[in-house]
Amino acid sequence: MAVEKWNIDPAHSSVEFQVKHMMVSKVKGAFNTFEADVEMDPENLQDAKIKFTVDAASVDTRQAQRDGHLKSEDFFNTEKYPNITFVSTDITPDGDDEYEITGDLTIREVTKPITFHVTYEGTGKDPNTGNMVAGFEGRGKFNRKDFGLNYNAALETGGVLIGDEVKINVQIEASK
């Protein structure tokens, strides 16, 4: 296949995260609104160009009070910084259908490199639309403090309320 523009299908894609809570468990959440500009050959991602934009205010941890706090100045400050972006800068094969995709992650106008381990899940023809569809799974992690997400609280038993490491899992279905 050649490098072509692909469209993300948000109904069959997800952007999820998890963070350690109280040093003993994990809180999971998702961003419900996102879009991407993708030019790729799904069977050879080395020449792909990817720009992913997430609406930070679409954060959803299934708990309204926590979501409100995440949208506040303590965390994403969504009124001032409405978007989180990722722009690929380097794509390296890492085995059959596996890639390391490095790019610039920007949160609150702070940009740092992050690498996602991405698995190409394959392509197929959508029986409803006749379009070619490709699937991918990506996993990455970063330190939230690198992006100015510093809020925390000490626990009386020792440790802190929120872990520093954020794990991200992205499931993508794209069509052309």
C-alpha cells in the first residue's frame, strides 16, 4: 500500500489512562473526544505522519467531582489549555507489526518527547461502508510532573495521594 490519509473512527477507538492512587490502587480514565490527522501505509508505518489532538475537557474517570478537579488549574486547566497534542517525530520497526513511535506530547503548553509501543492489528474491509479499515494499539507512559501536573497530597500513612507515572493505552480504528 502507499502512504494515504486515514480517518480515525472515534466510535471504535479510545484514549485511556491510569494513575496510581493512594500508593495501593489505580484510577483509570479516558478522554472521550479526540481527533487525528494520519497519513500512513498501515503495513509500513515508518513514513507515517501522525498528529493526535485530545480535548482535555472530555476527561472521564466516571466520577464527576474528580473530573472537575482534573479540569481545574491543579491539573489540565482546560479553560486556558483546551487541547493535549501528540505529533510523531520518529517511527522505528520493532519486530513483526510492532513499532516504536516517538513524538512530541504537549500538555499545558509544555512539550516533551514520549514513545509509544504500537502494534499494527491488521486491515480489513468494512462490510457496511466498503472502506478499508486498519487497527492499532499503542501503549506509553510519562511523568505527569514533567508537564506541570504537580498537584498532590501527602497521606498520613506515608506516601502520596497520586502517583507520578501516567500510563496511556490507545486503541485506534482508522479507515480510508
